[in-house]
Amino acid sequence: MKKQIIKSIIAILFALLIVSLIIVYSNNKFIANRESLMELLEIKEAETFTPINVNLNSDFRGDGEYYEIKFEISKADYNKNNLEYNEESYYDMLIECKYKEAKDENTYICIRRVSEMYNKELFEKIKELDL
């Protein structure tokens, strides 16, 4: 009985170790591509730039695939980089757009959609990042 409990504990610890390694690898890969992602988004200098996610999606209208890049940036860094993202919420309808919303008084959450159909060059560059 005691040996069975010890084996179970060892198996659980091993599983937790594997899951932890996968999470660390994924986070490091994302962080390593931070600078490349900033360059593609034309953000030259921004200490507060924090990628949230990069997703490859399919358009429901059949117009093809698009990447949706979501990131956080301070309003000061946003202005310093002369970014121009829309504030209207119609971005849900588009597969090629830039949209921002205020997270709080000092921070924006920005969304950039890049479609293969409308911006093939940038789409391919994002694809090469392997996020």
C-alpha cells in the first residue's frame, strides 16, 4: 500500500514537471519573438509592449486566413511610436484593421488583424515567426 502511494506521488510529480517544461518553453518562445513582433508592428521602442496572443483564424465569409495580434502598450509608448489605431468597435467585421481600447487610464489593449488577402507580405512575415 505504501509503495503504491509513493509510485502515485512520483507519477504526479513527473507529470507536473513535464507540464511546467512545456509552459516555460512556450513562454520563452513567445518572449524571444517579442522584438521581431515589435518590428513587424512598426513599434521601434516600447518598454511596455507586452504581447498577449497571436492567433491564426479563418474568416467566416470565406475571404481566407488572418492573424490577430493582441498586445498591451502604455499610452505614452503608443504616442511615442506614432501608432494610429482606430477606436471604433467595427473591427469585428474586418479582417484587415488596427483597433485599440483603453485598458485603464495609462494603457491600451491593441488588436492588429493582418490578412493574407490584403497584406500578403506582412502575413508571411508573421507566419515565419512560428508563434
